[in-house]
Amino acid sequence: MNATAIVQCRKGHLFRTVWVPLVSFKAVRLGRLRFQYCPVGKHWTLVAPVDPAQLTEEQRRLANERLDSALP
């Protein structure tokens, strides 16, 4: 099962990460937000899923190129 989603960190970086509702392997869940490492900005931050339909084609392309690590 490949449950990935585009997420955005507090600094605005977009990337793709594993996102299974009610489950966190690499992050601390805080309701709808998660505290995890941002591979784009190389910092720990809160991230939230974003609706891909609200992003430009360029933003979706960049997010899809920026994958979080598969392992915790």
C-alpha cells in the first residue's frame, strides 16, 4: 500500500511523505498536523497535508520530486 500525500511545512516547503490517517511511523501526530523532519529545508517542523488541486502544476511537480525518506 502506497499512502503518500503532498504536505507543506510551516516555512512553505512542499514534499511528498507517507500519510496514513491515525498512524504515524516517522512523526508525532498533533491532530491534523504532524511534527516531522522537512527534507527540503532540512529542519524539524509541523507539516499538514495540502489539496493537490489547490497547487499549481509547478508546485505539484516539485512536491512529487521531493520525497521524504521511506524509513523512520
